[in-house]
Amino acid sequence: MNKTYQQTVLEKLPTLQTSIDKYHLVQEANRMVDEVRQIEIRLAKSKFFNKADTLARGKISKQAARKLLLEEKK
């Protein structure tokens, strides 16, 4: 599943068919889920995420949202 390996194989042996076994497919999926989970945790700890989350749920007006976003940029 390594991109460099796949590119090399396609370059050197273009007619060769490759396959990925289930174990490595699940392993890569778990790695990606963990990466997204870590990003979500970091975002949840930041002030901007909490304000954006509030905005997304429609708990404040658009004017108040713009004001908060402008304050964040300062």
C-alpha cells in the first residue's frame, strides 16, 4: 500500500496487476481513523472549534458569528 512502491511498480511493470490483502487494508483504515480522531481532539481543545461548533448548530446570529470570527483573526 506504500505509494512509492505502487508508483515504482506501475512505472517499471505497467502491465502487472497488484493486490492488497485485507490485513493491510484494515491496518491502513485504522491508521486513518486514528489520525482523524487526533485532529478532532486537537480542534476540540481550540477556542475556534468551539465557536465554529456553536455557529454550525445555529445557536447564535450571523452578525454575532461574524463578530466572533473577526475577533479570532486579531
